[in-house]
Amino acid sequence: ELMENLGTIARSGSKAFLTEISQGQTQSDAAKNIIGKFGVGFYSTFMVADKVTVYSRKRGTDKGYCWLSGGDGSYQMSEAEGVDFGTKI
């Protein structure tokens, strides 16, 4: 579920945001063009953080996971120990 919901920046509008930044548009100007394109707003965390780490564990499962991205269009995901039920960003 993490890969489906967090690993698909192309659907969120954030990929266009990163493209605008890399093409010389200032972050402030690009931010004006991206407001309202995030759905649940998760990807707006990249506007204020260099990297985002999400720990998540689905109720009824024994395994927890760590999802990490620097907002560059790629991410890393691995099993994590000691993760409580739910999600922590």
C-alpha cells in the first residue's frame, strides 16, 4: 500500500513542481502553481523539508515499513522494526 499511495508522485502534481524548480522557476513561484494539486496534501511536506520519512504498520500485521524520499522522484522502502500501528511522518 505504501508503494501505491506514496510512491506515485506523478499523480500528485509534485513531479511538475520538481520540474518547474529544476527549470529555474523559483520555489516561491512554483509553489503558487502547485497549491491544490496534492489531494490529501502529503507531498506539500517537500516544500518545507529536505527529506520525508514515513513509518507505517497496518493493523493486524507484524511488519512495519519505512518509506524515505528526498522529493526527487525516487524513494527507498524497507522493513522497519519497532513501528507502532498506524502511520508516522
